[in-house]
Amino acid sequence: MILVTGGTGFVGSRVVHALRAEDYPVRVLTRNAKQAETAANWGCQVIEGDMTDAASLRRAVSGCEAVIDLVAIISGSREDFERVMIQGTRDLVAAAKEAGVKRFVLMSALGTSERSKDLTHYYHAKWEEEQAVQSSGLEYVIFRPSFIFGADGGSLPIYIRQVRWSPVITVIGDGTRSLQPIWVDDVAAFFAKSFSTPGAVNRTFELAGPDVVTWDELYERIRRVLGKRRATVHLPYGLVRAGAAVVEKLPGDFPLSRDAVTMLEFEDNVTDIRPAVETFEIEPISLDEQLRRAVAA
């Protein structure tokens, strides 16, 4: 049995589906059983609990041989990140050890490093999660995905709607920072193979697609796929960060946060994908194919 936390979200639902496609028995931890109805229809066990409730984590992991930890938040106070991500992962690791779990698989994020760990609450939380898993004594696999694109979640539909409907495209920064997006189903495939790939044990893999583009180039490709002509306006990082501070106070889960703006400004979000491709024998699809699938959906 594989316990998946965060299994009802954009990435998590794809990971659960990929695991079930390989006929793995899956248990999904959720705060609301109604949110896991699809997983239940796929044959998953569903258990209610929360990353901030250590007792529920112990119940969830009982009888499991493996754990996949996908839970993350994108905005909030330092205390929020500490409670949900850092302490939540520590409690989950402790419960996994107590239950005799054999392998722990963590979703971190591309850009997480000792250099970036004090840059934002998000990077700090991801770094601390990695440290907790690596020092646990459990067999582990850590994945650090780049921007994850999909047709019905993540940031790509926002970019597509912007190009499709807005007369002007707004790009954060000068548009020259680079990114290397990966399709959500490719990410799920890596997670599904993390249990059957001996060479993956006790390693960290950075995941991305095969194409590196600047933000300006990404929007140009979206314009080309949609057949749209749009003017582009570049917004200074400081101005967007100030706007994000206001957005963070609004109800709802918005993709824009001060942390997100700081991470965009910090450095290019790119990597060498050969270690992951060679270890798991998975070839991520091209960016043009990602855009084609997203627009066609």
C-alpha cells in the first residue's frame, strides 16, 4: 500500500492515476472525503486527516510500505509554512518510520538549494523537508520539478487565457529569465516509477521538459499556437511584488505571491534533465506538444 498526501490536487490526482495504472494499491489522505471521490472510483482507499494532525498521519500510514508526500502551500506566513510543510513532513516521516515504511518519496521544487533556502518561506520549507527525509534513515527519492504545465491546473491555463482574451500580455520582469516547463503527466510517470527503479534509491532528481525558453519566448509560442497578435508589457518585479502583497490578503488560493515573484527574479528555473531521463527511461514531451495539448483540451 502506498500512502499519497496531497493526492487530490492538480499534480496529486495525476500521480494517483499513474500509480493505479500500474496496479499499485493506493491510500489517499484528504481533509475532505468528497474531494477524493475520483480517487475512490479508481479503487483507492480514502482516509480523512491533515498534515497538521500528527495522530491522523499515524493512522494514515499504518500498514503502508511507501509514502508519497506532495503537500505544499504557495503563500502564507512563516508560521504557516512551518506548520503545514516543515512540521507536517517531519511528523509524516516519524509516522512512516514507526509504521515500518520502506520508501519515502518527496516532491520538492526546482531551485531548492542551500543558496536559496533563506530566500523565501517556500524554498526554506522545501529545503527543510528535504533535510528531514534525507536524514530519516528511510530509503527515499526526492523530485524537484520545474514549472508543471497541464490543461486543467497549474499556471499554464492562466497564461493561455491571458493571450486568448487580453489585448495586452503582461510579463513579470524583463522577460529574459528562462524556464523549462514539464507536463504534469510526465511528472506523474516519474513518481510512479520511483518504486520500481533500483537506481533511484537515496537520490534527488531535478525534473523538467526538454525545452528551455525565456518568458517572452513562452508567450510568443502561446501566441503562435492560438494564432493571436498581442502587445507585451513588462512589469517591474517591485511593482508586481507590491501587488502580490495585496492579493495575499484576499480570500482564495491565488497563484501570485511575494514569494513567487522573488523566485522568478532570483534565477533561471532550468536544469540538466539527463540524470532523471537516464535513470527512469522517461522522455518528457516537448513544450510545443504541451501547449498543443493544453489548447486542444
